[in-house]
Amino acid sequence: MQVRTFYEFFAGGGMVHAALKARGWQCVFANDICAKKAAAYAANWGANHLRVDDIRSVRASELPGVADLSWGSFPCQDLSLAGGYVGLSGKQSGTFWPFWHLQKKLMAESRGPRTIVLENVCGALTSHGGKDFAAIASAFSAAGYHFGTVIADAVHWLPQSRPRLFVIGVRGDVPIPEKLRGAPDDVWHPETMLEAYGAIPNTAKRQWIWWRMPKPAARNVAFIDLIEDEPTGTAWHSKEDTDYIVSLMSPLHSNRLKDAVEYTKKTAGRMVGGIYRRTRQGKQRAEVRFDGISGCLRTPVGGSSRQTVILVDKGEVRTRLLSPREAARLMGLSEDYKLPLRYNDAYYICGDGVAVPVVQWIAEHVVEPVLDAADAQKEATKIAAE
């Protein structure tokens, strides 16, 4: 069986690596500018193929061979509220352009990756009134790549609400099986995507594909299933701290907690929820959910709060920060994934990553079928020529 190869840009702690390695792929080059993320990457996957530097310093000559896939999870800050929606002209999200310049260098050397996947927040569709997404679409089409997008929410596989945009491109000379071409559907192509598609140039639309993927099976794991009985890297709050968090709840969220307390008293059971602190109308609020799903993990920088776990056990209420291992589980990482020792570093690695099973789903249902079909056609042509 042929080993698929990939480049991993903006690699972070290597969650794309975790996903694809489990499917038999080999990473031949990885890059990230952050030393702390790179340390986590190296601890788990080794450093021989890892370049720790600004992507602007990476040269095409450093990338071996012709990769089956080039993956780029470029920074999302400037495409979201945290970065003021400054878009692809921003310092962080603007790194898309040196990433793309590097892909174009490979193309000029007849080494363009057979597939390219970008991952980012869904705000990339609407940033700058859709102009940023139109620029990305034009970049793919001008390079001769067929491409399309899906929005995949990690909640299909994991108890975490984490919708993300994936742009999946295929080099123009690589045939695409008809079974992968479809029409927009509600699972992968919401209304915001249809609107974004309508605003891209006609030249890009001619290269567009509505990727067809099956709907995942119903998720069989809930937030409570991933919670540690004896958390590592964090500790339960004092009663005073818990009471203070509860005091920040609006009547809506306070009533949710009261319902959970009454339910666990009657059933002698327990419930686990997640809390984020947010500012509403100038006041700090604690917002809780008890639907079996964690809120979207965020990095503990730029004013974003860290998620608090709230446990209601037979009517008793306790709170604490989400532990690093729980955060890793919410991203689909295995139990043997090595996390940084410092809490914030570990939380940052997880909050800044891409959910492992989402990468695996896209690989299994789009990228690998494209590559398999192309290889089969190449082999058939070779046999016919002999």
C-alpha cells in the first residue's frame, strides 16, 4: 500500500499529524512559528521534519518531493471578533499569502501538491463582506485547482461545539470521481456558504465543486464521559469561588442550574456542564449549558476566558477549570498525547487546534478517494501502454 505524504503548515501541536498518521500517512515537512507549540509537536511527533520559523522564511527547496496533501490551518484571529475582523490584511490571518506563495513556488517547479486543504473559522466566509473568501477562491482557481468548501462541526464526533470552514482543493490534472461531486446540502453547506459562493468571481465558480460527504453517525459520547474524576493540572474551586461564579449568572442561566440541582436530587445522579464568562451589556456573566456538549475551546489569550466545568452531584454544586487532559479529549487526541506541563500552554495547544476526527473524516471521504482514483487511473494507463 502506498504511503501518502503531507506537509503541515501552522502545525501547532500536530493535530492534523495525529489524524493522518492514524490513517497511515507520513508527514514530510511541518512548520510553525511558535516555540511552545513546536515543543509540543516535537514531543509527540519528533523534530526531524519540523521547521520552527516564520512561514515567510520557508523555501520551496526545503519541501521534499510532491506531496499528496498540503494542509494549512492559518491563524484565524483577524477573521474573528478577537482580531477586529481586519481580514487577510491582518498580521495573523495575512499569513495565508506567504503560505500560498510557497504553494505557487512548488507549482512553478511542477511540484504542486495534489491536494490542498485550508482550515479556519467560519468567519472567513463573511470577513470584509466576503472579499477575503473571494480572494481565497480566486487564488485556488488562478492556480488551476478545482476546489470547494464544507463547514464541519466537531460536535458530530465529539461533545464540543466547534464549527470550522474547510477549503478542499484538487490540482487541475488530478481527476475527481463523480461520486464526490454533488449539490449543496444542509449538513456541510449552510446558508452562509451559499451566500459566500454567490459573491465569488465567475472564474472561480467554474472551478468550484460541491463536495459530497456522508453524514456522520450519531455521536455516542457526551461531555460527562470525558470528565476526570480526579482532575490533573487543576483543582476544584472553594465554595466561595463557586458561589461567586453562580452569582454571575443571569436568571436564564441560574434557572438552568436550579433545574440541574433538582434533577440530580431526585435521581441521585449527577450532571456536568460547561461555563464561559462573557460580557453582556457591560456586565460580566457566567453562561452555563447542560446539553451534554462543551462550548468551543478557545486559547487563553486576547481576553478569551477558559472554560469552567460545573458538576452537580446529588444537588451539590462544584466548579473548576477544565483540565488539560479533558481539553485534549475534546479535540479527539489520544490519552498518550504528551501535553505541556504548564496549564496555559496545554490549554493553548488544544484551543488553537483542529479536531482530530474532523480531519480524518475529510481525509477518508474526500482526499483519499481523489488520490486513490487518480492512482488507479494512472496504473490503468500504464498497463494499457505496455
